[in-house]
Amino acid sequence: MKPNVLRQKLESGEPTVSTHIHATWPSVVEAVGHTGIYDYVEFVAEYGPSDLHDLDNLARAAELFDMGMMIKVDQSHQAYLAQRAVGSGFGSVLFTDARSAADVREQILTIKPDTPDDKGMYGVATRRHTYMGYGGSAEYVKALQETVAAVMIEKKGAVDELDEILEIPGLDMVQWGGSDFSVSIGKPGQRNHPDVVAAHDKVFKSSVAAGVAARAEIQSADEAKKYLDMGVRHFSIGTDITILHGWWKSNGEDLWRAINGE
């Protein structure tokens, strides 16, 4: 089993930096790896098409650089997708759309081993992370135990039950989801509404106080300060499709102005 990079960083109290990708081309992961900067790459599988072969190939690419991989899974079939990603070599799973503490408990158990102590739902399977072994060894169980469970706090119900959620065994990381939250309180798109801002601050401050890693998604390093001031030490910066769109738009507009003599 390969070392779980994110787990090691969390247990040693070190900060972490990641980025997001929609692309299933493994060379994108390699490009990230060649920077020598990122601890792991989050594959936002919730937002685009992919198949099971992609999961294997993305994990292989990350391992070339001793990086980790995280998958963000849809609410629908999330147990299946999470388990297959872990089997492919993903060391962490970001669960979406939890509406209660009960939802979070169930999500976490889908990637924990089926032992008397763990009470998880992940059994023995011959998948890539067993390196062609049948699985079921003590090492296999330990690897499942070390899989990082991250949860989106993005629904009103989850914010209402936040204190209970933060006490759930096995919860390693939380991520705020302002867009979903604004929809869930009937204020779609109003991410700066006072109720949304108050929930945002509650999630980060409460998580830090509870000793649960809170991760902030940012688009530039300038955005990090307000989170650092709250004690946040985990960040995910940028998304491939957003980066490409921004470059194409900005440089395309500049080129047309040059062409037209503006």
C-alpha cells in the first residue's frame, strides 16, 4: 500500500495545499506534480463525466510524484463511487449533500473497513490498491482506516447540526459550500447575504475550535489571509476549467483589442 500523504500531513499537524481538476487526462495530474508544490489533487467527479478506468489512471499519475488524490462524489451512488475510488488508490473522499449528522455518519462508514471496531461497510475486494492481492490483510484494513473522510457542509440541516457533526468519529475534514447553502435557505446565488456569511464563519470557526481540519477553497493566494486569521491551515486553490476559461477570456479580449487598434 502506498503511504496516504494527506493522512500523514493531518496527523503531523502540517498545513496542506491542493487544487481541483475536472479533466480525466492523467497528464494534468502530472503537470500539477511537476510543480513540486501540491500535497494532493482533488478530482471533482461530481461535475463531469468519467469512468472507473480514469480513477486508476489518475491515481497512478499522482503516485509518480508522491501526491495524494481526493475524489468529490455525487450524492447519488456515492457509496459505490467512493469505494471504487479508494480501491483505485485515492486516499481521501469528499462527500457531498449531507443534510444531517446521520447522513455524515453513513457517509464515513462507507469507506471504513468492515471490522467489529470500525463498523464500516468496506469489505474485501481485489482492486488496484491491493496490488493484485485479494485484500483482507491487516495492511489492507489499516489502509482503509487511514482513508481521509472529508464532508461538504453545504446544507442548512448540516449547519444546524454542525456541533454534532464535528464530534462524529472518523470525520477528518470539512469543506464549506456556499452556493449549495444559499440555495438551501432560499437565497440562491446570494453568497454575500448576511445569513450565508454567518454560516460560513460558523463552519470555519467551529471546526477549528473542535480540532477538525477545515479546508478553504480559494482562487488566489490573496484570499488566504482571512482564513489564516481564523486558524485555517488547509487550502485548495484553483480549478482547471476555471483557470483555462479565465486565460482564454482575458487574453482573447486583449488580442481582439490589439487587432482592432484599441
